[in-house]
Amino acid sequence: MLLGDRVPTCLRHTVMNARNLPRFVSLALVLTALSASAQEQVLDPAAVRHRLFSPEQRLEASVSVGLPAREYLTAHYNLNAGLAYNFFNTLALEARAGYALSRHTGLARSISESFLAREDKKITDELEDMWEMNLHGVVGARWAPIYGKLSLLADETAHFQAYLWAGGGLASLRRQSVIQCNQVVNRDLGICDNRTDPNNSLSATQSFWRVDTRMAPVATGAVGFRFFLSNGHALRFELRDWVFTDEYRVNVERELWERGEESGTPAPNPGLTHLVQFDIGYSFIF
């Protein structure tokens, strides 16, 4: 798996090619398709005249949980709370804040163990897209041009809005390397921590992988639906993309790094990291 002059580079380019898809364009195309479908098949003129509930000029509080839509080297489980004001039935301004529980995936752990055991790789590049989002806060606009209803049972219908959401803010980011170990404990087993049981990584209380932290601007966009349950209550379903700039080092000399000396240079064109998630939430409209 780790081949070539620089072991992580092969995988890094594979991941980069898979992740450099135009996600925001995809989200827009999804909404366009949903809009056409709703207007042709679902939208009922009577539903617009007889709304189950009108959010116009009302405050709205919400909570949501975000699950990873795709996992590469990191996985995020996002907890968010939001407060919005609905200026019109179709337009609202919303502030969201939350915390993402993040971790390395099995692929990242496998890379770290196998790379640490290889002593022939003296100079290497760090992997892309290793930053994990933690605390974050954003402000954005929600535009809901479609209102309709779905017939679920003979006498039951579900009123819904389809919407686009776009905004930005700040996020705290944490990055734990998978190839830069400051204190190699056991190179053959790929161990870079003080575990008491070599076969059980959970027995470790301290890790010696390099860790970096930073604050960075973050942009986010979503396409979603909210279904009105009754007056003031709604369920939300979103496909959301979190975007921030990546940072990593290239031409790292392992011997210098493992002695605690700085090595390598920042990547000149690090690109963007995308965290795509499915969000499920609940809203209460005052």
C-alpha cells in the first residue's frame, strides 16, 4: 500500500483524486432535481394556500446531529445547536454552534502502523485531509423556495419545505500526524505510544504522534428538507458540506523529526478539506 519514493504520496494522490469532486455543484444539482420533482409531482397549490404552519417573523431554535456521509482518514460526529429568525416563510438567518467528535479511521491507523515499521523511507510528505474539526460556529442564510405536501396515508399528509443553506464562520482544528512520531517506542510493531500491552492500543495513556492545532475560517453549505409535524415543530434532514483550508508539510526528514527537530516545508498548494455529513435535527418555532 505504501509504495514509491515517498510512501504516503501514493495514497495521498488517490484520496485527493476521490475528494476533489465539485461538492457544492453536486449539492446545487441535487436541489435542482428535487425542485423539479416537487413542482411536477408533489407540490399542491392548496398546500401553499393552507400551510400547516407559517414560520414568518418567528424565532426558531434547533438541535441536530451530523453523521459522516463518507469517511477517508478522519470521521466526524457533529453536535449542533442553532437559533434562527424567519424574516419570511422562505428566508431566514441562522446562527449555529457546535462540537464535532472526531477520530482517525481504521485506514489512518493502518497507515501509521505500517509506515512507522519501514526504516527505508527517510524523506516523506505528510498526508492531506488530516485536520479534525472540533468547536465551530457559523452564521448563514436559509432559502426555502419550495413548500408542498406528501400523502403518507389515506388521511395523513406531511407538509415540508425544501431549502438551501449557505454561510461561514470559525472552527478550531486539530491534526494528529500518522507518520511523524516524536518518540518511537517499537518500530517493528508500529507503536508510537506508551501502551502497556503491545496488542492493545487502548492501554496507552499517552501518544507521541505530532499534534498541531489552529483556528481557521470555515464555510458550509447544505441542501435539506424540514417536515412540519404540528404548530411550531419540525424535523430537519440535510446533506451538509463543511469546507476549510488544508495544511501539511512536505519533504520531512524522519530522523530529524524523531529527534525533536523541525523538518520539511509547508505544502505550497494544500487545497481544501471537505467534511460531508448527513444531518438529522429538530426545530421548535416560537
